[in-house]
Amino acid sequence: MKKFAMFCAALLIASAGASAGLEEELSEAEITARDEAFSISMTKCVLVGSFTVDGKESEGAPKAERYEIESVTKASENLWIFMTRVKYGKLDTKLPITVPIEWAGDTPLVSLTNANLPGLGDGFSARVLFHENRYAGTWQHGAIGGHMFGRIERATVDKSPKAK
């Protein structure tokens, strides 16, 4: 038991030292560069992945999801506008969705709590992180929630002739 207490104390000391490095203030230039890199990485991309619904894991594999993102721009200190194509039920439209982004070091994280999304309703919550070419997180809409995860892919342009 004494060894376990010493182990826990060592973990606390180590984590305090590690977190102290994350608390360093970034310069205005570093924040601007970080924000621009995030905006560029999320412009003309598609989130392609899967989601689960809590309590329905026994019903088979996770369901496919796809979110088309035209652009992502910073609106204010921690609010970002995602110009998206939303396909939800019978809805298929482009919408600007404003969400708060928090930063865990160099990792952006959507932190949405009980939000109202135009055309989709209210009670939306999510925590979604983006790292390199992947995303992962949790989602909640009212009483229903689950997990989401997948890849961030560059969008392809349809060059086929349009019907007139």
C-alpha cells in the first residue's frame, strides 16, 4: 500500500510538471500561425467516419457519417465558423455553424454544450478533437448520444458535366 501511495505521488508530481509546459502563453504571432494552420487544414475537407449510439452497440457495426466542410474561419477569440454541407434526416443544405474551439496544446477541440443549430434543433453537445488527419469525440443530442471518429480527407471536385 505504501508503494502504491508513493507511485500516486510520483504521478501527481510528473503530471504537474508536464501540465506546466502546456500553460505557457503563446505569442500573438504563434496564435495567428496556429489558427491559420487549422483553418487551412479544415478548408475543403470531408470528415469521413463512423458514429455509435449509446445502448445500441449490440446492433452491429458503427454507422457511417460524412461531414463536408467548405471552410473554417475564426470569428472571435474562441468562436469559429464552419461552413458545412449538412445532411441530417431529410435536410440537405449548406449552413454556417459557429462553434467554440478550445486548444489542448497544439490540438483543436470543439467544445459545444446544449447548442441550438439552425435547421437541426437544440440540445446539441459535442467534444471533438482534430489531430493530423483524424477526428474523434463524443456527441449528444437531447437524451441520445455516442461516439464519433474517422479521417479528415481533402474534398474532391466533381468535374463531370452538369445536366442542363
